[in-house]
Amino acid sequence: MFKKCYRSAMTRLEGVLIIALIAVSVVAGYAWYMATMAPTVSARQTITIVDSAGRYVTVPWPVKRVVALTTDAAMTIVALGAKDVIVGITKYAASEPWAPNVTVVGSSFSPNIEAIVSVKPDIVITYVRWPKPEDLEEKLEPFGIKVVRLDLYKIETLFSEVKLLGLLLNRTEETEALINYWKGVYENITSRVSELAPENKVKVYFETYTDFKAVGPGSGWDQILRLAGGINIYADAPVTYPVVTSEDVINENPEVILKAVSTSKFDPYNATDDTPLKQIWESIVNRSGWNQIDAVKNGRVYIICAGLLHDSFGLVVELAYIAKLLYPSLFADLDPKELHRHFLEDNLGIPYAGIWIYPHE
Amino acid sequence: MSKRRVFVLMLLVLALPLIVFISMSVGVLPVSPLGLILASLSPNHEVNPVAWAVIWYLRLPRALMAVMAGAVLAIAGVVLQGSLRNPLVSPFTLGVSSGASFGAALAIVLGVGIVGMGAYLIMANAFVFALLATFITLGIARLRGMTAESVILAGIAVMYMFSAGVTLLQYVAREWELTELVYWLMGDLSKASWHRLRYTVLAVIVCIPLFKFAWDLNVLMMGDDAAKSLGTDPSMTRVACACLSALAVSIVVCMTGPIGFIGLMAPHLARLVVGSDHRFLMPTSALIGALLLSTADLVARTIMMPLELPVGVVTAFFGVPLFVHLLLRTRREIWR
């Protein structure tokens, strides 16, 4: 009996002691936290945004140092007139004529975490799906570097993503101007296309860098063709990049043929001689049996150089080029070359040069 | 064991921590474990938190991953070469890598997996299909009495089947998925983290029982009939070795992707050093495998800094000439 009382008393005493200990350590911990962390926290404003991956991200604001893990992000930041905030760039973007001369941090598929850490960025911008969070966010977490995921390569989300990026960089005015310009061009094209009667739409065969590899649903090219009012003859293919037969293309009888040429085959920006494009063009029109195709008969076979046109606002320029090739009379007043010049000179700050379409008038 | 062998073994044992240390001292940021130790011993104990985080969260897990993955691949290689009596066998002969590749491709391209695990879908899928491939191989081989030839031929058949599956998935993949898949198929250690290291430890643990088979493997090298007369059941040994090594290798491969050549080369290099007694051959192979992969990863990380090469490329590029050199230099027969 006595023993029991004694023990319960001890328990109570122990309980009080433990609570007191916890209270003291919480207060001490809080004081320590305030003393050590508070100054660094209050030193910079932060902003919480929802990125394209649908996650809440709290980042220092305005963002002053960015690692762009995608060409699209780097190009958009340059177009926003904020070239100097880029402190790290991918190996692909680094070779572009508009790229800032900063540290290369690998590629979006194999980023070098140490290289990212070494340039002390406020944020890293990458695609929604790549790299995987366990390869990027998890590894950057010990260094307190935040990741913002923006695609910037899809025309349907481009404008809202650019707006968010402008907000992060505290460049809302430049962003507004840029978006208004390109959105105006985009809506001008798509609204005119939407008035086209289905029977007036042209059938298009689009060939990728590889011979006889067409574009199917889900590919970027297919989407651009649709926005430009073309009917992609392989829009219902079971795969994204179907390999087709010569016979089938002849049978489909497209009214326009477009062929994309990769930058590694032909560097459009630095090109002065169009002979390589001419050779590709001739190899297409001379494919056996293709003289039966309307596009070949009517001289509507075109080569498009993909470099610089496949990222960020370059997509709108590309859309303009293709829309005009498909419907020259509908878009008689549209000047893709002028848009292209504006994009290169006024947005990216590089001289307008090169050969982008063949045959060019 | 001759003095020379002991000497070489000692060298290997010393070289491993050395290469780990060097590997942890090299990178884009000029930080090293030595610098950290010196800083913490200095009067004001000022350790740069970034330096500490780089060493602790980035370089150490990766270095340890290289050591363990290399050791596991090498042990699996030596055990399978021994139990199947064939110098061309590697851990991937049972179809592990092609199964894993197919699983990863399914996850990357179609986003489907046998187990829905979100962020770890690719890893889980690769693991499940690596084991599946092994079981199909062993299942086919069983029908032919689990002879060495039947296991190897079944493995080759399964490998071609899953490779065809990967090719098909590559064909239907979109360009981004294709790029992601190609990166996965090249195999590298950049995914190493403390979290993933736990699974790698598991792979090492799975390898431990294999050491018990060292004597059986020695006997098996003399042929199935001789082994039977000495009391070793060839097909039992084969199944046990194949299952354990496939499990261990699957765990490694599902995290790193298929890193070729280590599992083939390390056992042969070890044979040059200690001969073909599996009691010595197995630990030596493990050491050499760990050393090779650590060195290869060091090269992969630094040769084109800040770009990283996939370590699988490096193991082949630098390993093959070394291997051929050793093979030509040695006078005695190393196999058997």
C-alpha cells in the first residue's frame, strides 16, 4: 500500500519534471531558432506560387538567380529582358546564339547537382515531368534550393506560364507586353483558321527529321498543324511518330508536304547557302511515284528548319510560318519573316539572319 | 596462396577506401572530406554547411552505391560463371537486365506498372520484371534438367524476347519518353541517395549466403558427373545461385539501370589474381568489382565536368582495353 503510494507519487513527480523539461526545451529551442534563423528569414521577401506541376512552392522574391534546366525557360527569360538572372544553363541551350555565357549544369535529363549548387541559385526551373523529383528536388533540398516546374514548350500553357515567370522575376510590365504581342499573333491566326470550312482545309503530310517518319497524335508538330488549320493525314495514327510507307502517302494524296530538318543536319541561323536544303527538297519530290501527289504537282513541298523555332515564343513564329504555307491567300497580310525578325532582334537580342524555309521566295 | 597473391589482395583492400576517398574529393565544388575534417578540427570549428551537404548528401551515398553495386554485380558474375561453367556468362545472362529494361520502359512510356507506386514506379517495375525474366529463364531451363547449357540458352531466348519488347516500346514512345528511356538504359549512379542506399545494402545482404556455395562451385567446375559423385547436386546449386544472384542484381539494376561489363570482367580479373578457387575468387571479385565501378564512376563524373557520362559507357570504354591487355599478358590458362 505504502509502496504503491510512493510509486505513484514518483510517477507524478516524474511527469511534472518531464513536462517542465519539455517546456524549457521548447522555449530554448524557439529562442535559439529566433536568434539564428529569424534574421536570414526576414532578410528576403518570399512568394508562394503554384507551378505547372500543381505544387505550392515558396521562393525568395524577386527571384534574382535562376538555373534554367530547359532551353525553353532560358529563352523565355532572355525574351523577358532578364538575361542576367540566368546563372546556370543546359549544355544544349549554351550553344544557342542568344544564350548568356554562364555555367553549364548538365541537361534536363542528367543535371549535375553540384554544378547547380555551385552557382547559388534562388530557384531551378525545369519541365513538369523531368527530371524526376527524386533526382532533383530531393537532392537540392539539403541546400535550400527550390524547384519551379514550368513546361514553356506547349503553346496551350505557354502564356500563363510566362506570366508566372514574369511575376517571379518581378517583371510584370515586360511580361504583359510580350504576352500581348504574341497572344495577339496567336489569336489572329487561330481565329481566322476557325472560320475555315472543313472542306477548304488542306491535307498535309508532315515528315520529321527521319525519312517516312510522320507525326501522329500527341506530338508537338501535330498540334501546330491543327492550330494552323491543316489536316494531318496521320492525325489518327496509333503511335506518336508513325513510320509510313511511300505507297500510303501517295494514296492519301496530301495537298501540302512539310519536311522538318534538324539543327544538327543544317544550322539555319548561321546558314548562307541553301544547297543542302535544295538537295533534301529534290530527294522528296523525286521519290518514285510522288509526282502523282497534288503537293508535288502544285509545287507545295516545303522544308522547315526547326532550330530556334521550337521553344517558347518561337512556337508562335513557327505557327505563323506554317499557317502561311498552308493558306497563302487567307494570311496574305501575315508576315512570318517580320514576326521572326521581331522575335530574334527585339526579344532575344540577336541579329535576324539565316535560312529557315525552303523554297524561299 | 602465394605471397604475390596476398600482396595483390592487400593492395586491393587498401585501394578501395583510397578510391572512395578520392572520388569524394573530386567534383564541381572544391570541397573534400579532408577539408571538412580539418575545418571541424580548427579552433573555431567552422564547417561550411554547403561543403558538408555536398559530401554527405551527394558524394558519400554515390560513392557507397558504386562500391556496393560493383561488389554485387561482380559476385553475381563469378557465381553464375562458376555454376554455369561458362566464361561468357554475366549477371545479365539470366535476362535480368533486359527484364528490368522492359519494366522500366513500360513505366516510362506507358506509365503502367504491376504495382502502382507513384514516384517509384520505374524502380518497382524494373525490379518486378527483372525477377520475372529470371523465373521464366529458370522455368524453361528446368524442363531440360537445369543443365548449364539449358540455363544459358533459355536466358538468351528470354533476353531477346524482352529486348524486342523494349524496342517496341521505343517505337511507340514520344520523343521525351524516348530520351528518358535511353538515359535509363545507359545505366548510371546519379540516382544514388541515402534512401536508395538502403535497398543496395539489402542486395549486399542477399549476396552473403552465396559465399556458402564456394566449395560446391569448385566441385561443379569439374563437371556435373564429378560433382554428383562428390555429393554436390548440380541443379540444386545452380537454382540456388541463380535465384540469389538474380535477386541481388535485380535490386541493383532497378536503381542504376543496366551497368554492363563489371559482372563479366571483375571475375576474370580476379581469376588472374587468385586463380579459380571460389573461396578466394568470390571475395576478390567483389573487391575488384567495387573498385572498378568506383573508378569508372569517378571518371564518368569528372571527364567532361560538369556533364556526366553514363557510367556504363565508361566501364566498357576503359574496362575493355584493360581486360584485353591483362588477358594477352598472362601466360597461363585463366579459365579453370
